[in-house]
Amino acid sequence: MKPTRRRTPRTAATLAAALTFALTATACGDDGSTTGEEGPGKGTITFWDNNGGPRTKIWKQIIAKFEDKYPDITVKYVPIPITNVQSKYDTAIQSGGDSLPDVGGVGTAYLANLVAQGALDPVTDRIDDSALKGKLIKNMVESVRAAGGDDKELYSVPTSANQGTLWYRTDLFKAAKLPAPDSWENFYKAADELTDRGGNKFGFTLRGGAGSIAQALDMMYAQSGISSFWDGDRTTLDDPRNVAALEKYIALFKKVTPGS
């Protein structure tokens, strides 16, 4: 992160490299300028976990190993609920940056927002000079690079990704003598035939609420066969094939799914 004044004598980039953090970091000079140079190897590093709770136990284990290896460095771990982290970053930036962490978890959904505000230092060169060079999955690196909106620089070290998956009850399919849902025709057929609303049995369930967008996009593009989110400088989101696929998917709601 790019703060307005120095808070720790050691750059958090060293922590990021040593722990293979999926984080963005900065080194700051005494005058508040970003130097990109290592500090004396002593002091405190503040780390914001952007999904505090689910990963807290693992991060504490990693931090304990890091502090054992570097006894002159203390890591201040701050777990932040995933629903609040973007607004917390924005508030810290708008207040001048004094409260920004040295290192912070940044999701791709709001990465470009932070890059546009000039809040992040690129980690491209730091990765190339670290033990991470050549060990990161190329497609993940390119995905994170694109999410940051910069063709050349990388603003976050990728360590995890989400993969949409459909799973099904083989026992129910076998009992109903249905083929595996290995095609969209079989998928929709099974969802309908395995539903018994009076018996509180449903052939499918879908995620609702704010977190449902990613899954809906997965299902939409998987059915339409459109392989890119972009066509030149226009999005393919409202392509008629996508619209038809989404409408068909959403029509499952309360027909073969529970209402909750």
C-alpha cells in the first residue's frame, strides 16, 4: 500500500515474498515517498486479511513461522470481514492513507479500483526477484494482471481462485433412471424430474443474494458457448445467446428449486 508517511522500518514486500502472500505491498521512505527498497529488517508489519475468519487459523500459522524465522519482525494481523474490506480500504485511502496497512489482501473484484486511486505499488519486479519467480500459474497471473487494468504491471500476488462446479447425487439419478447431467439437456431434464415440491424435494438449488452473480455468469456463459467477456471494446454480457441462457437458468427458481 502507498501510505503518506512511514510506519514500519521494513518493507512488507519481504513478508509477501517469504510467505507467498497474495498481497500487495510497498516500501516507504522517511519522507513518505515510496522507495521500493528494503528496510533494516526490524519492526512491525501490519497485515489486513481481506477474508478474516475462514482463513485466520492458517494465516496465524504462517505468520508464526515467519516471525520465528525473522525474530526482529512482528506481524500485526488484522482480520477483516470480506463484506467490509473494500469500504475499509476506500475509507483509509480517502483519509490520506495514514491508516493503510503495509500489506493487505486484495480481491480481483476491487483491485482495479485501488489501482486507479494510486493506492498500490506493483509487485512485478519483486516477484521476479523472489523465490516465487516461475512458480505462479500463468493463467492466474494474467487474470490478476487484467483485473488490475494494467497490461504490464501486476498489483497482487495470486495464490487462490474460485472454480465453479456442479455436483449431483448419483444415487438419485440411478433410482430415477436418469442419465448423468453431462449435457444441458440432461441437466434441465433431471432438475425437472427429480423435483417433488409437495414432498419438499428439489432437483436443483442455486445461490441467491449478492453472491449469486458469479455463479449466474458461470452458468450463462457455459450454456451460451461464448468464450470471452469482451468483443473489442464492448462486453458480450448482453449478447442474445447470453440473455436466453440466463433467462432459462433463472426460470428454475421456485420451479425446481427451494425458495430460500
